[in-house]
Amino acid sequence: MLMKSKEVLYRNLDRTGETAEISSAQKEYLQGCKKEARVIRSWQWIIMILFLGFWEVGARAGFINAFVFSSPSRVVATIVSMAKDGSLWYHTGITLAETFFSFFLILVFGIGIAIMLWWNTRLSGIFEPYLVMLNSLPKSALAPVFIVWLGANMKTIIVAAVSVAVFGTVLTLYHSFAGTEEDKLKLITTLGGTKKDILTKVILPGNIPTVISLMKVNLGLALVGVIIGEFLAAKAGLGYLIIYASQVFKLDIVITSIFILCVISVLLYHGIARLEKK
């Protein structure tokens, strides 16, 4: 029945000529979007290929110091060598595990504390200045303090990663919660809704785009925080590998680790972007 009703509607619209106009305009718009996406993607690949080509040619010709800056071919050879002995998977796995756990804690604490502040306006008035102060502190300066408090272990790395993003997340979510339209809140209250109903039916659903945007940012910040922690307090991970390799002048490993971090950050970002589309 539904299909038949749609066919009748389309036939009626065809008689007036409206469907043809809408279909043509829509098709032209979609083709334009696809063309623009192809152009953007093509330029992205062109820039990457030119950069890698200049890097490789410059290293081989001597314009670039290959010992200091390595080269794409040496990076590939290092990746293959590290993959064979298992060190690539071990250090990358450690960094990813720490990043995902830190990201989960940032998300849970960020949403939880923001809800508490929204729920109790007096509490938000008391603690908001302290959150602003903590958010503005350079987190790399706090890492040595965390080592003294917690020791040179994974706990320090996790705390350092969480501290990088959690305060900004709390402030952003709290202000987003507080900025919800008054008309929506009045509607729920008029219909007999409680504050819990306002939270579950208006505040949280209405701020899903904000949460997704923060997830994009926080996943990268969690990775940055983990690397900062690994620089100072790790015995494994890509951050540890960078510090160790730089100390023994194995700069191919340093550049390779940085390259792997770039690939990880891009993949994580696109993973959240796919989640946003769904």
C-alpha cells in the first residue's frame, strides 16, 4: 500500500512538472558535491605525493640530511624491520591501549561532572573558576609532578592524558547544557516533567552533536597526553620509543614513530567521523 501511494504521488507530481524540476536540481547538486569531493581528495593525494617525493629525492641528492631527517624509503624499511621483530606491534599496542582508556575516562568524567554542575547551579558557581584555572595550566608542566605523586608507571601516563582534555570538556559541555533553549525547558516543565526528564529528554539528546565534536578533539588530545606521559614515565610505547631512539641517535626509528603517530591520529579521527555520520 505504501509503495502504491508513493507511485500515485509521483505520478501526480509528474503531471505538474514539479518532480522533474526537483529531480534535476537534486541530481545536479549531488553531482556537484561528488565533483567537489573528488577535487579535494585529489589535491590531498597530490600534496602528499609531492611532499614524499621531494623528501625522498632531497635525501638521496643530499639537499636534506638523511641521517637527521631520514627518508620515506628508510621509514618503510624501518617499519618492515620493526614489524618482523614484533616491536612495532608491541609499542603501538601499548600507546593505543593507553589512548583509548584515557579517552574513555575523559568522556565519562567530562559528561558526569558537566551534568553535576548543570544540576546544581551553586556547585557550578563555586567550581567554575577553578576549572578555568586548571584548564589553562600547561599540562606538560604537571607531568613531573604526577611522577612524584604516582611513580613512573602507566598510572602517571593515564592521569597526564586525562588532565590534558578533561577540564576543557567539562567547561564546554556545561556551557552547552546551560545554553539550551528556555522554551524547550518550559515545555517539559509545563507538561509536568521533572529535572530528570529535562536532562534525559532535552539536555542530553540535544547536545549529542557537541559530544561527538568533543570526541573528535579529545581523541587527539588523549593521544597527545599519552605521548607526553610516555616521554617521562614509560618503559614501552611510541613516546618511549621516540625518546630512547633519539638518545642513541637512531633517528630513523624516531621519524618512523612520528609517522605511525600521524597515521594513528588520522585513522582515529576518521573513525569518530564515521560514528558522527551514523
